[in-house]
Amino acid sequence: MNSFEDFGLSQELLGNIKKLGIDRPTQIQEKSIPVIISGRDVVGESATGSGKTLAFGCGIIEKVIPKEGLQALVLTPTRELAEQVKNSIKSLSIKKNLNVISIYGGVSINPQINELTRAEVVIATPGRLLDHHQRRTINLSKLKIVVLDEADRMLDMGFIKDVEQILRLCPAKRQTLFFSATISPDIKRLADKYMIQPIQVFAKNMVDPEKLKQVYYNIPKEVKLSLLIDLLQNERSGLVMIFCNTRRTTDFVVKNLRKNEINATAIHGGLSQNNRTKTISMFNDAKVNVLVCTDVASRGLHIDNVSHIYNYEIPNDPKDYIHRIGRTARAGEEGIVVNLLSEEDYGRFSRIRSDYSNFSIKRLEKTDFKRIFAVRAESEERPRFGQRRSGESQRGRNNYSNRRR
């Protein structure tokens, strides 16, 4: 393996990397940094947490000149990732005094307008960037380098038209970098259209399959929450992530975990940016040990030392399952994935097992757990007359419906 000194980086940048406690490049860094420094366009495929930010961050730090206007743009799919990338690039640019800012929705636009007048590096979500363009509060004419981070997630979230519009607004003479956990046909088409003879680099998944244990329980929906609580209360674990498919289910699970004295918190797109940032910080600092989330937290965010992944609901897209379980069994540590299956999960779980037939997912049985009475989360609307409720709190209504039939 090469060292960072082999890449021809400046002594200033090498010193900042060393201060971060990073001694050796990861596989994606080793393969992509020399190509990026050479000025070529790059399509990089590597899992979340593999070091992509440092890879394209090196290119940005080496190419951007202080006080010469906006020269580097990084597009990210979420606000959390924008903040994370901003902080990473700032840490790499100490002493170079670059103005690195993040712009995204959900917060006041006025402070961003002021910061943009001095920014040399901008990390942005697509919608807010286009908002600034329409207001003429951002000048893209001097861009040297444009990065799409978590490109597949960006396209999955419906940003492809926004991304294309932004790329058309950027100078034709620029370096373009796409980094993604998976290279989909849409990303390939985008690369063919907006990049110049890109170099493709690939890195192996950081998850160690030999250290990742995957299991599932096949249980009725009305006792799914009871089993989850029993497992959390009786299994020794470190940091735990529980994935749900909707904000409503996330709030429902968190409220009931807290009711049963489990230290849990939620993160999803319905929370304010301040709350989301605070939640991630508390989880990373182990001030809470259970994070219940939608797929907003399965990609991009830097979260270490997760011992258990629980899929309270199976995701619609098999790729999202891979991103979820990729949060554990990393860097030589062991990890466990627990899937809680009820009838509505069967089809989605079958697709995962078909697409990833090499996975060994063992079925477990457990019946000796206490049934709990679930309470609704505050975010759940009261159902209208005749509308079915969800979760365990509906056992009475479901039994009543069964009697009527």
C-alpha cells in the first residue's frame, strides 16, 4: 500500500492529514487521489465510510486558491452529509484559510447569502443551490472542480433533473468527480454526458462478511415491537441503529422504546436541522445508544462503532438493505443484523435474498417475551372513522374486524 507522501501532496496538506490521525490511505484513496491530483475526471465506487471525502477533499485543497472566489462545489443528497463534508474539508484546509461553507434548505437563507460572498468552497444540496442561482446570490463561473457525493443516493431521491441543471450551469472547462456506493446505469449515463473520459476506480466493501452475522425473526406484526424491546433489553450491545421506512413508524418506535426505559432517539427528514445535527452528535458521543432512523442515516453520515442493526421494516430497494447493514462489521469489528419480518415484509425480503444470494441469513425463533401495549407517537394523526390504525395498539380493532368477518 502507498503512503500519502507518495501522492505528491503539499506538505501543508500532509501535515493536516497526519493531525487527523490518518496514517495510511484506504483503498479508494490510494486508487483515486493520484488520478484526481492529475486533473482527470473520476467515477469512484466505494462504500459509505471508506474515505471518499478525504479523497476528493485532497483535490479541492490542492487546487483552490484563497480569496479568488468560488472554485469548488460539492453536491450532497442530505443536509447532514453537507455539514459532515464541510467539517472534513475544513479540517484538511487548516492554515490555508479557505472559506468553506455549506448551503441547504430547512434553515434561513440570509446567512448563506452573506457567506457566499466570501466562499471558495461550497457544499450544497441541489435544491438550495438552485434557489441561490435563481436569486443570483451564487457565482459558478470560476468553478474548477465539481463533486457529486453519494451520487446514487442523490438520483434515488429524485434529484437527477436538478443535478443536470447544475452541471449545465458550471463552466465547461472543469474537473468533475462522481463518488458513489454503487454505480447505477443512471450514473453511467450522467458520466457519459457531463464528464470527459473519466477514470473509473473501485474499492472493496469495508464490511467484513466473516464478521457480520445476519438473522431474521418471522413474527406477526402485532408483536413486532414487543420482540424488538425484548431483544434490546436482554442482548448486550454497543451502539444500535434501528431502521424504519417512514417518519411515522420511526416516531412510533422511539416513543415506545422510551416508554420501556430504552435510551433511544430519532432522526428523519421531518426534524429540524438543529435537532438532526444534535441527534447525530449525541449518538456518536454515545450519549444515547439507540438511534431509530429512516434511510436518511444509512448513507453518507459518519457513524462509528455500531454493533447492531435492526431492520424494523425491510426497505423497498434491496440496495438500501446493503447500505443499512454496511453501518456495522467495519474495520475488523463484529456486527449483527436483525431483521424483524411480518407479512408485509416478505416480498421485499425475498428480493434481497434473491439479489444477494451469497448472504447467509439464519432464521431464529423466540416466543418467550412479554407482550407490551404500544402507544401512538405524537406525530401520528388520529385515524378517521373506518380507517385502520397501525402497530400493536390496534390489536383490539383488528380482532373486532376479524369477528365481523
